[in-house]
Amino acid sequence: MGKWSVMFMVVVLLFATACPPEGADKKTETGTNAHSAVDEPGLSKGVGGLAVVNGIPITKDEYSRYLEPYPDQMKNNAQGREHVLQSLIDHVLLQGEAARLGLDKDPDYLRKVENYRRNLLDNLLLERVSRGGFVVTEEEAKKYFAEHEVDKPERVHVSHILVKTEAEAKDVLAKIRAGGSFEKLVRELSIDIATRERGGDMGSFSRKQRPQLADAAFALKNPGQISAPIQTRRGFEIIKLIKRIPPVKETFAQAREGLLSRLRARKRLDTKQKLLAKLRAGARIKTDKQALGNLKISPARK
């Protein structure tokens, strides 16, 4: 499921379920067993409902919209459909609890919803302007493949330790050179939560994907070799080479999905740029650079 699809469903569902209908019974209709929701009396008698959660009905239309992003294997399988229904019930319960705590009125939540709304409207507008989306044909993809180099470049697979200061990085490097276990030091000292529990493993990347680390990473020749501290935007990093991965000559079949995605993104960007050029040409825009320069920005909430 794509990122924006997930966000859209969460936002829509929250608005749909945050507050129960006026006068609705607050007592839990399904008891402690959520799986009995589908047995709610009267749900299958033409009212269009599939479940009732704390007095809030889940209609067939709502369920169908929620089901849409799931693979056909789940849609066409009774067990899969039941799993999706229980997932939707979980969302209703979580969002009801969030509303009870007043989180639906939290300024940070409302700010994020507004950002999602803007992006959703942007995407809808661009799809409308493009008359149905950004379709890339097989012929276009093959033509691009023939005219451009789409081989996978050389990559390196590394693990790392991330610390805040250069002094800390030098201290870590000294411990490694004295025989300390790289993986143990990762767990004890690295501030990168995402990689800490897997021994600092960053996966593999090409030069273009990690430009700040590229020179140091690609200078490592043998597995197990350790770099000197590298300053990046996140702090100071020490990397360990796991393996080098040579470039791969891809066939069209291997490159096809990536090409289609890349070309769709290119068409979308081209459509956006043309539309903005047209809108800006007809717009009256005034900016206050002094006010912009004097603006005090509060740190972003995480």
C-alpha cells in the first residue's frame, strides 16, 4: 500500500468515525470479542452494514473503500476479507480512543491533516489535468531502455556507527582498533535507532544514493575494513564494509518496473511544471522578502 494511500485512508476514516451519531448508545455493541461484530443482529437485513463498533456502523461502502488497496488474493478469499474487516475495526477502535483523548483537536494533528489535504488536492488536480493519470506504454519504456543506460551501478553493503561528535567517533574508532567488537559498539553507542538493533546494517547503496558516505565507503576494498570518522548531516559516522557488489547488466524484463515508475514520475513532473508555468503567468503574486527574512521559525515537532 502506498504511503499517501495509507495516510488518506487514516484521515478519511478518522473524520468518518471520530464521533458517534447523536444519541447513539455508548455501550460496546460487540462486547470484548471484536470478531463477533459480524454477527450483530440486523446487520445482514438490507441495512448495508458489516459491523457495529461502539455504536458506530461500518457500512459496505466504507469496507469496500478500505479493501480497495489490498491484493486480489485477499479480496477473493473469505479469510482475507475477514482479516481486512478486523483491521478496519481496529482502526475504528484506535481512532475512537484518539478522539476520546481529544487528539483529533491537537494542533500538530490538524497541521498534518492540512498538509495531507494539500498534497491530495495537488495529486487530484494533476491527475485531472493529465486526463486520467500518467500512463506509460510498453513501447515508451522499451524506447527509453534502448536509449539510456539503466544498468545497476556498483554498490557497497556496509554497516555503521553514528555518534554526535568527532571526539566520540575517534573514541569509538580507538576501541575498534584495540579489538572491540564493531557490532557490540553499535548496540552500545550508535544513536541511529533504525539500524542499531541489526548491528548497524545500512544495506547496499550506490555512489549517487549516499553521496556523503560514497567516497569513504567505496575506498574500502576488503570486507571487514573500517573507515575513519566521516562527518555527515546527522553527526559523525564510522562505516564497516560487508561486501562490494559489482555492477549488473539488466535485461528489459528486470528493469521494466523501475522504468515504468521512473517514466510516470517524469510525466507527472512535466505536467506539474507546465501547469505551474501557466498559473504563475496569469497570477498576481507579491512577496515580502524582509518579512520572510525576519520570520522566526519554531523547531518542528517530532
